[in-house]
Amino acid sequence: MEQQAFPRTHYCGTVRTEDIGKTISVCGWAQRSRNLGGLIFIDLRDRTGIVQLAFDEHTPKDVFDKAFTVRSEYVLAATGVLRERSSKNPDIPTGDVEVEVTKLRIVSRAETPPFEIVENSDVNDMLRLKYRYLDLRRPDMQRAILLRHKIGKVARDYYDEQGFYEIETPILTKSTPEGARDYLVPSRVHPGKFYALPQSPQQYKQLLMLAGFDRYMQIVRCFRDEDLRADRQPEFTQIDLEMSFVDVDDVIEVNEGFLKRVFYEILGVELETPFPRMPWKEAMERFGSDKPDLRFGFELKDITHLVKDCGFKVFSGPATSGGSVRLINVKGGSTFSRKEIDSLGEFVKTYQAKGLAWLKLSGDQRSSSFAKFLKEEEVDAILEAAEAQDGDLILVVADTSNEIVFAALGALRCECARRMNLLDPREYRFLWVTEFPLLTYSEEEGRFVAEHHPFTAPMDEDLPLLESNPLRVRAKAYDIVLNGTELGGGSIRIHQTELQEKMFSLLGFTEEEAQAQFGHLINAFRYGAPPHGGLAYGFDRLVMLMAGVPAIRDVIAFPKVQNASEPMTACPSPVGDKQLDELSIAITRKEED
RNA sequence: GGCCCAGUAGUUCAGUUGGUUAGAACGCCAGCCUGUCACGCUGGAGGUCGACGGUUCGAGCCCGUUCUGGGUCGCCA
């Protein structure tokens, strides 16, 4: 019977030349073994790195024989004397030393894994996720998960120092019809009734302000039953916070402090604060997006007025019927081939643009899809507006819907930058986008809907417009944007009962409906509400950008795939009739397997 | 719900104009090997070409349908 204790003295990756001569014990997984016949080397791996175990003619025969049988991913516990290597490996931190093993325990054997446990593997995502526990053994995944832990720790430390309490809010909560689809949880005790998993702790954190906690934060799981993207999972984590007796500047200042701190502590990057701010309207006009990537130019230019009377209907049509014609100047874009420009045309069609007009200036050559339809001076005016120079590529989108023009050109400028390799993931350009519209009109529902949520406060100077022109009202809402990704967003909330009631009525709620859905909040306001506001970060996105990886999946230990299932556990899965019966649930439609 | 891309050995991929027994590298197994560290050398095993249907004398390759995954539009207060 082998001993069961693990007298580990060192983590594998931490041994150094200072430890030479010491008897040490290490535990871990066999990364690789090199069997030279009379000499065996095994790389032993744990979360800190790798150390080389050496077995040679001095090794006791039973130990040597055991080493002979070791295969990839066997779990080993080894004891021996740390010695200097006769030939060193400069590529790893422990490359100057090795363990001359005197005792070896094969703690568990392992089947050959379905893929190699190595850094930068480009194995199929599905396979990685099915065997996520193996995938997570890879050093890059270990680093990402550790980075996530450290960022969370900085957040807790920082907000604690700033006087925030971490307070938990319920996971079983009330469904609200505004916003994303809810994940529902049936109640056994109340047949036919459901809890909802929170899309965010929004209302609870406001109630905590009403309860007098003054400053709250929480690193909290949120749930939205919507389709996935590279930066969207059905369950994701927010750094959520709320503050009392503040206005926009106060929230922004505290959070600039956090971002400055976390980027310095984790990446050693010194961010300059305050970050630039840009009103939403300006962001749309200049970048066609409410989350502009500032790492490159290609800003939008409005040429509607220049083409109103031109003979080219593709331009003059939208220009004279409430739409717009806008362009971006892709500096140095004349290197794009005709084929590539055609593919950009296909690209904008995904944003419902009807097509892409272009003009290319390379040397004395001017080629264009539209110049032949315009007068010489009209083309010149467009080129002047675009500040076009030799080597540039002008891309024009015209549509009767401004939203489509913005969406298409906003996405196109990013796509061009991607194709031209202008995006340095180690350059961090932060931006506050402010003054979002308070409301938008939903054609589908035939009413106003809140752009942010129904508790967002209007800007003081726009209050009179609430009656006269609600769509012009700007909100005390702000997003923090990093390199074209919305990292977080928040707002100052309404704390006056009358204003809140006005908002609900604008949104088309009757008093009874508002009371039924938000009564807890409305009633709470009657008992003394402090002015308050807050912000929530997409924690996964923050970690993703700081880790320099392309998807939040890469910084979540057990993520879901595009159809919202999880390959390892194969959830969601059917449940038994007994369970359903207890919940008073009948299945009316089934997925075919 | 729409669009784009991918699916061939355990893994990553190649596979010509539709034509013999579908290949490579890594991994795996066996043997040899005392300073390797992507060890080396020799040999070997390993395939429902995602699935179904069609065209054809003949399909990994062409056509249709479908499944799975990735990206994206819609959606995501």
C-alpha cells in the first residue's frame, strides 16, 4: 500500500537555481516524456508551469521502471533532489534545473486525451468544449482564468476602498416584460407561476439605494434568453454598481479610477484620464455607431446636400426623401482589388444597405462605380468633402433610412480597418458615449420604448421636451466603450415619483400595469428616495479585451455554444414526468432528437 | 427566422478534370537508443470522407436535402 500523503513542497513552475540541493516534492500531470533508453525525462506540469523530472543510472530500479510506463496526462507525485542540468533549456523558467527523482508515485493513469494538451492548440471548438476539463489544462486557458480571477479581485478591492458594499441580490426573481427574453423557472409551490432569472439586478440595486446603503457593487451572474454572439452568452457576468447622491460626472469619475487601476495592476498599462466623452449624436454622425472604435479614422461624411440635384437616382432619391448619402474615405484603400471591393458591397448588404458605391484614386487612375453618372464638378465636390488624396478609396452608402446608412458605414469602416490590419489589440482607446436618446419609437409595438430602461432619468435641460417632443429628449445615460466594444453602461435613475409616473405613461403603461409590474419600486419611491445612478460592466468582455482574445467563450470556464447548449453536460436536457408533474407543467411541443 | 464559412485518421490538414487500395504531419502502439527538452531511428495500427438521397459505368469531389459547429443580421430595455 503506497502512502497517501502528498508532501508537496513546490509548485512545478516555481523551482529555481536557489533551490538546488534541496529535496523537493512536486505533483502534477505528465506533459511529455522523452525516453532515451537508459535515460528518461518527464515534463511535469501544474498550474504554474513545467519542471523536468530526470531518471538515470542512479535512479532506483523500481522507480526507473515506473517512469518507463508513464504516459501523457498521468498524474504523478515525485520526490527527489533538485540539481543543475548538464544541458540547460533557456526557453522555460525552470530550464536550469531538474529533479533527480528518488520516489515516484503514479497517482492516476490517463487514457490518451482526444487532443494534445498544448498551448495555442487550434482544435475544433466543439471538441474543446466537450472535454472542457482537458481544454482548461492548457496554459493559455489557465492564464485566461487566472486573469479573470485577478481582474475580479482588483474590482472588489477598488470598489471596497471607494466605500462600496458587495451585496447579493436574488437569482430567483420577477419576470419583467421590457427588454430581453427571460429565462423562467417554474414554481412548484405556486402552480402556473414562474420566477425569472435576472437580466441584471437593476431594480434590486436601486432598492438598495433607497435602503440607504449609499454605494453597492456586485460581481453577478445575469441571464438573457437571446441568441449568442462572440461577445454574448446566455449567462454572463456583470460588475454591477450603484451610488447615491451622484450625477453623471460622479459615476464616470469613480469608474475611470477603476479602469485606470485595473489596467495598471493587471497589464502595466497607464491609461490617461479623464477619458474622452462624445454625445451619442456625434458618435453616430462621425462613426455610424454608438460604440465607435477610435483606433483609426475613416470617419463618416454627409454628402446628402451635394447630391440632392444630381442625375444619379441612387443618390438623389434618398437625398430628397428624408434619407441620406454618406461616405467614408478609406485612406490608403486603393490597394483593395475590384474583387475585394465587391465583397465589401456584399458586406454592407448584411446591414440592409442596397449596395456600395465606390471611387478609387491610385496615381493618375481614377476608377469608380458612380462617377460616370455625375457631372465632373459634382464628383469634385464629393472628393473635396471626402478630403480625398492619391491612394484613397471612397465608399458611399445611400439609403432612405439613416439608420441603415449609419449601420452599414459604421460596420464597413471597422471591416476595412480589420482587412488593412490597423487594429492593434494592445492599443486601448476608451470613450464615454453620453446623451443617449431617452426613447425610441417601436413600429412593432406602436409605442415609445425606453432606449436604456424605464428608470433612466432625462437630462434636466430636456425635461420640457417630454411633453412636446419625447423623441428629442436625451437621457442621463452613458456607455463606456473600448476599441469598438461596449464594455459597460449605466445611467442616473429617476428618483421622483411624478417623473417616474410620467415615464410609465409615455411608455404606454396604465397606472395599473405599472403598479403590477414595478409596484415594488414605485411604492419604495414614496418613502424617501435619494438621487442615484450606476453602471454595469460586462465582466467577460473586460477580461476578453484585457486577455487579447477574440471571444468571451475564451475567458469563461464552462461556456455555452451557439444554440445555447453546453456540449460537456449536454444541457438543456429532458426531465422526467414526475418532475414535470410536480411543477404542473405539460410539454406541448418537443424538439426532435 | 435570414445570410456567409467549415465538416476527410485521435488531432490539424492535403486530396488535381469525377477514375486503381483516400495521403501527410503530429499523436498512439511496439522495438532500439545515457543528456533530451518539438529527442532521434525503425516498424505498426488507425477512415461510415458529418448524415440521407440523387446524377453517373464510377462520387471525398457534382446536385438536392439535412445535421453539427463558427461568424453575422434580426434580436440583445
